[in-house]
Amino acid sequence: MILGKYSFGIGDRFCHQGKPQLAALIKAKEQGLDITPVWNKSHREHNIIGTSHADTRKEADDAVAAYEWNRPYLVDADHIGLNNVDEFIASSDFFTLDVADYIGKKAEETDIKSFVQKYKKYTGTLAIDGIDKTFDISEEQITAIADKSLTAVKQAGKIYRHISSAKGADNFITEVSMDETAQPQTPVEMFFILAAIADEGIPAQTIAPKFTGRFNKGVDYVGDIRGFAKEFEEDVAVVAFAVKEFGLPENLKLSIHSGSDKFSIYGPIAKALKKFDAGLHIKTAGTTWLEELIGLAMAAPDGLSIAKEVYDKALSRMDELCGPYQTVIDIDREKLPTAQEVDKWDGERFASVLRHEQSCEHYNINFRQLLHVAYKVAAEMGIRFSNALDKYEDIIAENVTENIYERHIRPLFIGLQSEFGYK
Ligand SMILES: [Zn+2]
């Protein structure tokens, strides 16, 4: 199975928005841009909501059938490990092997030695096509990278072989993710990690490093944008170089996790993709649930009262809800409106505080982040919440499609194909 050049991670908390998400990709297709939809959902999300991956598969299949999408589409077992991969095998054809917890675990001396022996030919000055500067590589540096990363890559190998023996090697796409680590990987680290991935026989088609800066859930990038732009370009160049050096799959590309709403870096990303004629996978699924809340709020009055109830409960259960997301949210509690204040709002006001329009005077980044992690509250409302999603399907769908197409696909992929008829 070969993943297309551009692919987009969708999938949503409650498995309700398959069609409006796919509609955004259909709009892109109408503009001549081929983007493969990938429905992704992690074990963590399924656990919190009480869904299974078969629900995600059904959501994808139903949307594809309803809109007669005759292009490739995939279902991604996101952030899986050996302990939970089995429940994803039947329903997935894309697997994101998460080995972040193994990074930094000491590797075997013999493995480190043979790795250094094999790759010490890169010591000295290393020049990579497309990067102006050169890198000084020492044997100590390769040793340190091997020591820190080989255990993680070997673990990825175990997961890969487990899936491969169950599904057959040609029947799925493999991503290796290291994004949920404390430290970002430098382009040089990534180069040697890709060497180890090739040695392990993992035909990775996407790799998700941790980039510098903060990729908080559902809000814009926080960090040095020029620094990010430089690092991202170097990563793209390293991937292309590693493909040639190590015989990795030709279409290997970067995958950006927590990629939704990182508006300030979409420009630099698009520029790098264009410069290197590179592909991209980006995962955005989490914020579709916020579009559901926006749609409900605009469908006053009973939709609005559900949205307000979610906020009210989220406020009183903040620690519990934020717990699993501690490293990827920054909420200033002082700046959250009180439940009494929110209760006075009309639907337009609720939507404008939540919607990610940074130029809007009402937009509140803290309110948005808290609601982003509050989907558990909605899950607990059960049928009452899902009935509201059904009842206000049309207005929600409009928001979901517009968010993905206008705020994500357009700025990221616009102008990437020369024959592109974008207006
Ligand atoms: Zn991730």
C-alpha cells in the first residue's frame, strides 16, 4: 500500500462528522488537489469516550459510500503500542507506532557498537542537498544518538512485525511517531533514527518527530516561527536524503501531529513543501468536536444550553479533564469566564468566544483549550448529546467543512501543484 503525497488526518471524537470532513477533501479535489483522507483515532480517545476503532472504520466507510468517494482513504490506529495494537488490527490500514516512551532507554552496548561501526562513514562534514550549512558529525554524537534511540526503534520493529504477521506487509501503511517526547529531535538525530528504522526493516512512509515550540491542542503554534521554519526545512531535506542513503520508501514524508490550528506556521510549512516538492501528512482530528459545539451554540436555544452545560461541568472538573493533556495545553485559569457569565451569552457570542478567529475581540484561547479537552463531559451526556448532533446536523456540518477547508487545507496546500486552478 502506498500513501499519496498529501494526506490529511481527520476522524472525530464522536464518529459523527465523517461526511462533512470528507466534504472538505472533496472541495480540495474539485480544485485539482489530491489529498488522501485518513481517519485517525487513538487508544486514549477511544478509552475516554467509550468508542472502539470499529466505530471509526464504520464512520469512514459510511462517509465514503455516501459521497461516492472513489479515491484512496485510510483508517489510522493512532499512537498504538504492543499492549493495545490488537484491538486495532482488523479495523485499520494505517498504524502509527508510538515509541516515545522508549526514547532515552539505554540501548545494548553491542547494538550501539555495530550501529556506530556501520554509520561512522558520516563523521566529519556532512552536506545534505537543499541545506545551506553543513553538519559536523562526530563518532561520539552517533554513539549518543544510538544510545538514546535504538531501543525505541527496535520496539517499533516489534510492533511493525506483529502487525505485519497479522495483516500481511502489503496491506497497511506504517508511521513511526516520536512526537510525545520531552525534547524535540534535531534534523541530525532524525537522520540517524531513520538509519535505524531502515536497519530494523520498517517500511515507514511517514515519520512524526517532535518539533521545537509548543503544539498545544486546538490553538496556534507557540514559539519562534523563524526557528521552526528553518528546522522544518532541514527535516524535509533530511527525509529526502535518508530515503536515498538508506533505501527507505520513496514516498517517506513528515507527519505533523496536533497539526490543527497551527496557523502561524502553515505559511513556512507550505513554502518548504514547495521548495523540496515534498509530501506531508498532518493530523487535525481533535478540533472537529469544537465545531460541533459551535454548531450547537448557534442552533439556539436547546443546542446552546447543551454547549453551556458542557462548559459549566468542564469548569468544575478542570483538573480531571486536563490531566491526560497536561503537556499539550496552557490554560490561564484567571482568564476563563465564569459559568454565570457564560450563561448570559447568546449563541453568536458563545460561538465567537470559541471559534478560532484570532482577530475577533471575543476569542478566548483559554476557553477554547478547556472545551477542547472537555469531550468526556459530552460523552457522558450519552444519547442526549448524540441526538443533538443529529438534530442540528446541517449547521454543524457547515462549520466542520469550513474549518477544515478554509482554515487548514487552503493555507497549507494552496499553490502546491503547478496546474492548480486555485482562486
Ligand atoms: Zn501524536
